[in-house]
Amino acid sequence: MASIKNLKKDINYVLGDIIDEAIFKAGDPKKTEAFIDETIATFDELIAKVNAKDVENKKAHFKSIGNELESKAVKLLEKVDKL
């Protein structure tokens, strides 16, 4: 299934870019470290949802993960701007 592979890549690239942006704008190292930890936790959570095997409607499940990635990425980018 190419869509699962692409979804995992999207999660990796989007959250990786957010971490890069946080490192670039790093002001306070402790705040930046906490933000990176939060982003990694989000990554782990989304990948766990992608890897879930007990899903009835796979298409709807993966679409909801994509929507969740988008909403969480927006929230994380808002936090980056406050760093």
C-alpha cells in the first residue's frame, strides 16, 4: 500500500521540518527542548495510529490521521512562532 508509506513520509517530513524551524529560531534552550520533546511525542502517537492493525474502515482511518497531522502541525507551528 503506497498510501501508508506516503502517510508515514508525510508525518516524518512535516514534523521534521517543524523541529528544524524550532532549532533555527531557538531562543531559550529549555523551551526549545520541551517543544522538540512534544513534537516527537506527536510523531510517535501518529505513527502508532498508522501502524494500528485493528481498523475496520482503513480509508477513513488514514484520512483522519492525515487531518490530525494537519491540525497538530498548525498548532505546533503556532508554538514555534512563540519560541
